Amino acid sequence: MASLINIGMSGLNASQGALATVGNNIANANAAGYSRQQIVQGTAGSQQSGGVFIGTGTTLADVRRVYNAYLDAQLQTTTSLNGDAQAYLDQIGPIDKLLSDKSTGVSAALSSFFASLQASAGAPGDASARDLLLGNAKTLSNRFNSIASQLNQQNEGVNSQLETLTSMVNQHSATIASLNKQIAQATTSGNTPNDLLDARNEAVRSLNELVGVTVQEHDNVYDITLGTGQALVLGNTSNTLSAVPGKTDKSQFTIQINTPSSNSDVTSALSGGKIGGLIRYRDEVLAPAINELGRTALVVADAINKQLGQGLDANGEFGASLFNNINSAKAISERSLAATGNSAGSGNLDVTITDSGALTTYDYQVTFSSNNDYSVRRSDGTDMGSFKLDQKPAPQIDGFTMSLNGGALDKGDSFKVSPTRSGATNIGVQMSDSSKLAFAGPLVASKGGSNSGTGVVNGLDLTQALNIYGGAGLGLAQSEIEGAMPVRIAFDEAVNGVQGYRVLNEQGDEIGKGTVVPGQDNKVTINVPVLDAAGLPVTNPDGSKKTVDFNTTISGSPGKGDTFDIKFNKDGKADNTNANKLLDLQTKPTVGVNSGGGGVSMATSYSQLVSKVGGKASQAAVDGTATNAALSYAAASRSSVSQVNLDEEASNLVKFQQYYTASSQIIKAAQETFSVLINSL
């Protein structure tokens, strides 16, 4: 009777364990990361009775979790990829709309500016048209400022998110390390802590949402590493991540891993998860967009200012700048950032833009090998060469030069140079009087009263670059330019298809000569010496004679003795020569012009920026859809094995209830049999 009771009791125990397991599955059906559990029953040892072996019941051998390591690893990987893609997509969407929208982008404001310029060119004396142009210039600069502000705010937002996310990473890392310790303690006694194993896998999945990690398992313990093997969790200890200002560019946070003995920058090694997506977005989209927007703004301001400096305003004075000086003291000091590890007391670099058309959208790493020698490496990996700080003239690198600003430099000092980053932030309108808009050409040609030929002189352009920002046009005083004029071009008789001409000053002295071919356009350059009050030539600092140089085109067939007088256009208030040249800037290649030509217009430059960001946004949407689908598939695959099926559990509940009842009947039968035997005695 005792053996029969024991058999019944073993069945009761097994069915009770099964019911508890089924109940636990049902209770945790919606618990994140829970893997359903199953009981494993074994047969108890048999006892020999006579010539046969009779069973002694059952045993509850184990309660195992239904788990597939491959499917879980697939889920971890797709979680990391999807976290990266979604973070990238969340960031790029608003910027794509900001740049491309007519109400917020630059394209519409730039078109309105040139439309008002065209109206002013058609009526250069109309004060209302000039005022409208000035107003549209302010709208254009404000648009640049607004977009730059929002891009910079997003950069700050990325920094803030990196701080929050690294804090969450540290929490999950500490949790995994703690679970490692608990699991190791539990498994040493031969137990399988299913709930702890599920909790650890879920913590790893949550960690992969934040940053891509690699898991290595040994002795039921997880070691977690980042990117190229940096240890985040080792057994029951964890290291921490922190988002800190960059050593060179403090406006861009970097990620460093902190161990008890050291810390190191792991930004470039990170990938996957929200942190990876944010860093990828910042490097691929945000920083290049800020630089490219800044370059366009710099070219807009510089090209328009320089062209205004080549004309005369409504007061007969050389033109003033419409936009701020792109090489203000503040601007040139902000383009270089000293690395944190530079020697104490070292100076900074002033970065001056010498050719805005040659600027790129890259950043530059400047590293000093001595207090005077340095090398430059562009952010696209191009080595720009080695130079000396005291080199005269200062070497021009992609449209800018560098000079030391205070202090001294030592071997190992380094700087990050960003020539265009602040361009859109700093652009602004400094002109307040629209009458100072220089629409007239500085020179005008008139033909002699007795000319007999068909010759025409037009297209008078001063060739020397104006120092518009310093207020000394052409490096000359306006009085010097006026004093060099007028000059007369007198033509000789044509001989064998060639016609000579002489350039005469106001006193009738010959100051130049040349030849043209009648009947075609001849581009010639005239050099007029600048004289002082005593009539003596004025010299430049290098000893050369100071001259006023201008290009002109001689067309048609001048007759013998024909003359043309070139004079200063001081009274040309209704002249629109320079206004038309300003208008040409709308389509003229002015951005990204290299020594071999090329380049694009201002509007095209901005359109290219919109297209680049739009293309990346479109690709991000595709990637987001693809990774989300992959994640859904991986989650469904894991769920098909590990997720609780309530219908199945309900069926098991009924089955194990019947099993329990049947086992109790065995005990009841043994009790009744035992009672009958006792009563019979």
C-alpha cells in the first residue's frame, strides 16, 4: 500500500509543478522578454518484485525555458540596426523639411532678392526700388540666420540626447553585471534560474536599442563589448559611458568609456542603436549641412559686397558693403578651435578667407610639428601639405589663410579649422541707406564729336580687386582714381588689317598704346599711372608704380583720328552698369570654383544642399522601413518559439488538472484498499 501511495504522491507533486508552471506562463504572457517554460518529467526508479520490476512513480526533473539562442541573437542584432535607423530618421526628417520648404528655406528668399535687384537695375534712380532691395537683403540674411540657428539647436539636442542615452546605457550595463553575478551563484548549485536568464536577455535587448553591442557567453556569464572590442561588461563588473565635449570641438559631444584606471574616446568605434544613429546623422548630415549652408552665405555676402565695391552709388561715391564683413575680427577668430591638450599659454589661429569662391565644405586638422612648422589634413582624408607659420605670403589653402593670434605654439599643438561653419550665423545686413547701393559703373566712355568710323568702346571694368571691407577701393583712394581720369584713346589709320591706338592723359601725353583688329571685338587693358599733386608717379610699397587698370572692349571699325574719352562716372545716377553685373551673380559660378574653373551659382549651391539632405532623408525612410520589417520578423520568429500561447496553456491547464485528479484517485484507491484490509482483520 505504501508504494501505491508514493506513486500517487509523485503524480500529485508532478501535476502540481506542471500546474504552477502553466499558471506562471499565463501570468507572464505579456511580460517583456519572458520565455515560456515547460516541465520535464522523469520516471522514478523501479523496484524488483519477484521476477519483474515495478515502477515507483514519476519525478519532476526540470522546468526549462523554451529558448532559441540563434533567434534571440537575430533579435538583438535587428534591434540595434532598427534603433540606429529610427534615430537617424527622426533627426533628418525635420531638417529636410526646414531646408526645402518655401517658407523656411533660402531658395525663395534668394529669388526674391534677385527679383528686386532686377527691378532696381531697370530703374536705378528709383528710391523705392532700392529700399525694397535692401529689405529683401535683410530677409535673405535673416533666413540664413534662422536655419543656422535651428541646425545649431539640433546639434545641442544631439548632445543632450547623448548624455541621456549614455546614462541609460550605464543603468542597463549595471543590471547585466548584477544578473551575471546572480546567475553564476544560482548555477553553481545546479539550478537553472530561468527568470534571471530572461531578465538578462531583455536587458541586453534594451541595451541594443541604445548602442550596438556584442555578447560573448562563457560559464553562463555574458561579457558585453562595444564596436571594436571595448569592454562594457566583464562578468559582474561594468564600465560606464559618458558624453563629454570634444577635445577639439567642444560643441560636438564625444562618447568616452570609463574604466577604473583610464578613459578613452570610443565615438568612432560605436555603431548601432540610438547612439550610433545620432552620431551617424551628425557626421553624415548635420555637420556637412552647417558647413555647406555657411559656405553659400559667405559667397553671397562676399560676391555681392565686392561687386558693389566696383560701382558708384547715388552720391557718386564708391559703393559700400551691403552685408557684414566676412573677415571681421570676430569671424576670423571663431574659425579655429584649439585642442584641449595644447600646451599652456599657446596662441590660437586666425583664419582669413581670401577667396570665398574656392572654399570647400570640409573641416581641417592643423597639427604643429614645431613652433613654426605645421601640416594640414582635410576631413575627407586629403593631405593639404606642410607649411611654415612665418611663410610670406601666407599660404592659401582652399580659399583661406592662417596666422598666429597671440602666444606661441609648441610641437604637438593641434587645431580644428572650420572656415565656413559660422558663415550663415554671422551674415547680416550692415547698410542702412539704400542710396549707397552702387548701381553705376565707375567709368564711362564718350566718343569724339568728329568721329567718322563705326568704332565702339564699352564694357569698362576696373581690374584690381577692391578692398571693399577696408573702405579703400582698389587699394587706392577715390581721389586718386578720379585724378587719373580722364584719358583719351586715339586711333591711327588701319594698315594690313591692323589698327594702332594710343592712350593719352589729360595733358595729351602718351601713356600707352596697342593695336586692334577692325571689325571684331577686341578686349584690351588700359593702365593709367596715378600721379601726386606735383605730377609725379605714385609708387606702391613694393616699389612698383601705382596704376588704375581697367578692361574694355573695342568693337567695329574706328576711323583714322577717331577718339574716345574715358572719364570717372561721378554723375551717373541713372547708370545701371554695375547693377547688371550684380544681377549676373544670380547665374554666375561663384561657389566651389577651383583653379580649373567649374563651380556653381549661389542658388544651385543651396539647391544641391537641399538635394543631398533630401536624398539622405529618402534613403533613411527606406532604411527605417527595412530595419523595422527585419525587427518585426525577428521578433515574430523568437515569439513563435518562446512566446506564451494562451490557447495552448489553457489546454495544458485542463490536462494537468485531470492529471492531478487522477493522481489523487490513486491515493484514494490505496487508502480504501488499506481500510478494507484493516477491517477484515
